[in-house]
Amino acid sequence: MFKEIGQMASLLKNLPKIREEMDKLQVKLGQITAEADAGGGMVKVRVNGHMEVQRCTLSDEVMKLDDREMLEDLIAAATNQALQKVRQAVADETRQMATGLGLPSGMNLPGLGGS
């Protein structure tokens, strides 16, 4: 219990540095991207670390199939894969930043949804 109190006191003392690093991290998250595809590359989706879809590319082949349900499924699959990849990259980046600040592992950081 006293160890945790000491960690909290240290965090409060370092609050300005933590805020500065969190601001840097937010900028960096916008630069992290992940891309995934579905249907053998017929649909490609790219997302950034803010969980925003940046691009969705459809091949000429998938457009000729005239299968709306399949296209919807492929878009969902590619998007979900890209989001999974970018979540992992964000978690890794957040963990690295937290370790650099001496924060306890597994600590949920406000505004990042924890990891």
C-alpha cells in the first residue's frame, strides 16, 4: 500500500512532464497507421492511431462482382483487421511512453482507453 502511495506522489510531482509526453503521444498517434485487406486484396483499408479510417480502396474486380453483401462483408473485415493492427501499435507506443516515464505497467492512461 505504501509503495502505491509513493508511486502516486511521484506521478503528481511529475505531472507537467506526463502532460507534455501525453501531448506528444497524441500527435504521434495521428502518425501511426495500419493497413489491412480482405478478399485477396479486393478491399484495402487504412486507419490511423486515432481510429479514423483514412482510406478504403476497392479493386476493379470487386466492383464487377455486383455482390453488395459480399462487398459489405469485405469492407467490414478489412476495417476490423486494420483497427486490430493499429490498436496493437497504439498499445505498444503507449506502453513505451509509460515505461519511459516510470509509470507502473498496466496503468490505464486517461484519454487513451487504457491498454
